[in-house]
Amino acid sequence: QVQLVESGGGLVQAGGSLRLSCAPSGSGFSINTMGWYRQAPGNQRELVASSTIGSITNYADSVEGRFTISRDNAKNTVYLQMNSLKPEDTAVYYCNANYYQRGARFEAWGQGTQVTVSS
């Protein structure tokens, strides 16, 4: 079973930047799509950005032009560069991965990392 380990959250002032990283632990798997979701208090979890193994990316309208998702396929690592952060970006950010293992398809979630943007 794949476990995703996130890092890079924290507290930043509005207009600042943060970079999130996510890497899987385990072996014997092949990762397909990786992405980042976020959930603010009282809100549903929403997609922030995703990237296929061919690096086709998709962004939420609210972060388009400010956030960039990238991945290192050799390391199965995905990054989220967040620039021009706004207070409304405050949320717990979760890494997500769809992967294949022993011929079956699975989905994994990270434990979440807090991002807080102060005004």
C-alpha cells in the first residue's frame, strides 16, 4: 500500500510563496495522476491542481496563474509552487495519487499539511 508524505506547509503573509512536496513510500507500484486538494473549515475538499504522468495539468480557476504543479516522475514526487498567496488560500492541503499495484488500481491520500495565509 502506498503512503504519501507531504511537506512544506506553514504560515505566510499575503503575497508570499510556499512550495509543497509530496512523495510516496513503498514499492512495487506505478503512479498515474497526482494532484493537490484543499479543504478549508466548513468547506468541502476541492481540487487545486492535478498532473497526469504525461504532465498534462489542470488547475482550479481560483489558483490559475498563481500556482504551478510539477512532478519528478523518476522520484514519483509532485510539487505545488504557490505564489501570490491570498488569505482565502488558507486550508489543509492534501496530496492525492492514483496508482496501479499488482494489476489493480488504487487511490492514496496524504495526511494533509496546513497552509495559513495572513492578511
